[in-house]
Amino acid sequence: MEKHIKVARVHRGLAFFYGFSMVIVVGTLIIQPDKDFPTALIGFLAISAPLLLLHFFVAKGAREKKPWARGASIAIASLMLLGFPVGTIIGVYLLSNAVPSWEPEHL
């Protein structure tokens, strides 16, 4: 499988993860309302929604071999290295597929 497709799949998976976690948290806050319901919901959505959109658009760009998507993947992967242990594993995988050129090698 080509490297840009692997990167796109990781970003799509992360976008799905953020979307799924948003559904779970919103559902939990609706089922068990708390006095800080609006504050907690707005705070969580303010963090998760941009991350979901970022990964969604980077996945789309990576699938199309856009140079900006490669750069964004490298930047995101570098930040993910700090999230030990799962973020580090995902970050290393993204870097191993985003750092090499996505252009086919001509012999």
C-alpha cells in the first residue's frame, strides 16, 4: 500500500475517534446532567471539533498527495510523539510514512 494512503487512513481513524468520543461525551452529559453541563460541553467541543476537522481535511489531502497534507502530517506526528505511549506509536507510524516522499520513484 502506498505511504500517502497509510497516512490518510491514520488521519481518518483519528477523525473517527474524535467524532466517536464527542458522541459519547455529549450522550453522557445529556444522560447525567451536571451543574456544569454547558461549560463542560462547550469546553470539550471546543477542543475536539477542531481536531476532528483537522484530521478529516489532512486525510483528504493525504489521499490526494497534497504537499501541504504531508507537511501537516509531519507536524501532527511530531506533536503526537509527546503522547506516550499510544500517541508515540501513532506518531512514529505517521512519521515513517509521511517523511519519505510520496512521489513514485523512477528507476
